[in-house]
Amino acid sequence: MRSLPPRAALPQATRNKLEKESRAIADAEDPKDEAERRYGNARKAKWFKPVVESLGAMSGVGQRCMYCSGSEASQVEHFRPKAVFPLEAMKWENFLWTCGICNLNKSDRFPPETEPGEPIINPLEEDVWSFFFIDEFGNLTARWRADLNEVDPRAAKTIEILTLDRDTLQETRQNRLDDLKARVQDSLELCRHGNLKQKDLRGRYDEWRTQPFQPDVASYFLDGPGRLESPFAEFCAEAKC
């Protein structure tokens, strides 16, 4: 997961269509079946295209999954599963843009409504770095809650359901962190020898932030709590970013 921009506004015509579909689902004799049918039809329809485009834009360069940040997103995910919350099936505020792996893993799981446990985290509505951190090795980890004397239960449940700690993801996070540290240290060395100016550092900073390779690592160490750690703290001080 990573910090994401606020949810974008849809064209009014698209919002009107989503509201019309939602009313039809609410009025149906079997809302669950109606939600499944209407969403399936909408996904193929031209009028639904702005939904996909807006979600993709919010995901940033490379359209990385809003959950794992590792894979290219390709599926509209219902944060509140439409099989459990059919009245939310056509609500803009319920859509995320995710990869097939995360979407399949999550499926219709949504604690505490569908199983015991704490609610999972919505990356478009919550500050993910209040729940997670990326350790010195590049692993996404649930934060420790001193008040509970355990790791944050919402973070732990989110990792469990979405398997955000799967080996391939942790490996690519580690690789991104190693690469980012090397680039930062190299840039600092060049700056100290007069070969880079502050504006050059800022240019590199902006470039790193938009690279589509495991952007959660860049989000944490360039814009989040990790920017206070070395060598990122020194770089940000030098670049005044």
C-alpha cells in the first residue's frame, strides 16, 4: 500500500448514471443478483470508461495496484464487496483499482461483517503510514501498537487478506529500496563534490517519486515517515524537498 491522492471527481453524466444504476439495484426484488448483472453490463459499457480512467489516473504512473503497489492494476475492485453490500456495487466511493492477485485474494472478505477481525484499510481514505512502515530491509510491516501491546490489528488483517507480504512483493520492495538508497547516496556524493546543484537534486527527487517500480517504497521514504531516516534525511535537507 502507499499514500494516494484524494478521490477524483467524475463527470456529472457518469455520476448520474451510477446513481441511476444504484437506485435500480435498491428497487430490485433480489438486489444481489441485480447488482451482479448491472455491474457486469456496466463494465462493458462506454459510459463506464471515465470510472476506469479516473481510477487509473489516481494510481499514478504505471497504474500500480492500489493495494500491493507491485503489479499493474487491471480490475475495478469493490472495497465493500458487491456480493455482501449490493447497494454499494455502483458507488464511485466504493471503487478501487487493483491487480488480479489482490482482487482475487480479497474476494468477498470484509471483516468484521464476513468474518472475525478488524476492518481492512482503504488506501484512498486513510493514511496508510499510520498503520504500516517499511523496514530497513524493504519489508512492508504492521506498526507496533504500544497501547495494545501488539501489532496494529487492522494492518495485520489487511496484510493477511491481501497477502501484502507475499515473497515476490517483499523481494521487489527490497530491490527498490536498495536501488533508491544507492541513487540517493550517489547524488549526495556528487553534490558534495560540486557536480550537482540543488535544482539537480530536486529533479532527481521528482523523477524517483514518479517511477512505477514498487512506488510504495518511494512513497514511504521520499514523502512519508521514512524521509527522516538516513540517507533520505540528508538528501531532503540538501535538496530542500
